[in-house]
Amino acid sequence: MRIGLGFDLHRLTAGRPLILGGVRIPSPKGLLGHSDGDALSHAIIDALLGARGQGDIGRLFPDTDPKYKGARSSDLLREVVRRLRAEGFRPEHVDVVVIAEQPKFGPHFEAMKDVLVPILGLPRDRLGLKAKTNEGLGDIGNGRAIACFAIATLRRIPRRK
């Protein structure tokens, strides 16, 4: 078994949709990024890559490559899981914390699981999602950014003889 930790933070900006966990969430601001800015999916990607010892999302999907401009982060996550499986690994468990003042994310967690569970190939009870505020402190607390932490475990897939 391998364990990886992921983190991502994006600024909020007007004129972009707020996508988190592959779900569009009603909000006057969205996350700024080269892709769709989905910090939750990015944190999961980093956790999975970290568990495999393969760096981070920027190494695999660089923001200097126009191919990834506006990319759906759920598609990037799908590609990471595909590569891990090809190398003989599968996600075993993923746990995520979203840190934001607004909007409230709890009501959207089931929809996020609807998107993420099939991509990760996990039972619903092996994907943990929770949200916290930053108690009004810093850019997150002042509603200027959203951050996400993720931890993931990978298990080697037994080879069939």
C-alpha cells in the first residue's frame, strides 16, 4: 500500500464557473486556472501521483501546454487513474477537505461522488468529502480563494497467473 498527500489552491474570480469535484456549483465567482480550476480534482490527482512517487499535476499536465487550456479536471483525473492502473495500481481510498468560506459545499458532495466514484473506481464509502472554513483568515477566509487537501492510498493490483 502507498499513501500520497495532495494540495491545491486557486483564486476566485468573476466570469468563470465554479467547478469542484467535477460539479458546477452556483456561485458568482469561479476558480482561476489554466484548466477549469477544479482544485478538488487537482488535489486528488496530486495525492494519487504522490502515492506513486510521480510528482504533481503540473509535471503531467503543464499549464504551458495549450492542449490543457480549459481542460476538464475530471478528464485529467480519469487519465491519471488509467495510467496508474496500467502500472498495476488502483486507488483504495481517497479523503478530501475543501477549505472555503462560501458557498456551502455539503449539499453538493453527493453529486461530486456521482462524478468521482466511477472515475476512481471506488465504492462510495471509500471517498470522503468534507468542508471547513478558514474562520475569516487570509485570502481563503476573505473569500478570495479556495483550497483543497487530499490524501489517497494506492494498492498494487495482484497479477493473475
